[in-house]
Amino acid sequence: MKNLGLLLSGLFSVSTMFHGVALAEPSKATSAASKAGWSKKMRDLEVTLQELLIDVSSDQRFNSPKNQKRIDRNA
């Protein structure tokens, strides 16, 4: 349960950050390459958050040694 609380707190922080970014006025000098980089970063974060949510919702999965390396990498 403690892990779930930490995850939910983190998700709230991330969603608040993205909400602020979405409201910010985009720079006109932003290149197509940096936009593509931003999209990739957001997709990578989406995958990471999906994996973490599944891991922290199950004590057995979270405590499993075979998942430890991936959980540490995503943390």
C-alpha cells in the first residue's frame, strides 16, 4: 500500500507538470526535430508508467526478484 501511495503521488506530480507544460505558449523557434524528440520521450514515459502501475498494484509482482532490475530501471 505504501508503494501505491508513492506511485499515486508521483503520477499526480507528473500530471501536474504536463498540465503546466500544455498550457505554456510554445516557442515559434521550436524545430521539428525537438518536437519529435519530445514525442518519443512522452511515449517512453507512458510505457514506464504503465509498467510501474502494474508492478506496484501487486505485492507479489513488486517483490518478485525477476522484476527487480526493471523496477529499479523505471524508478
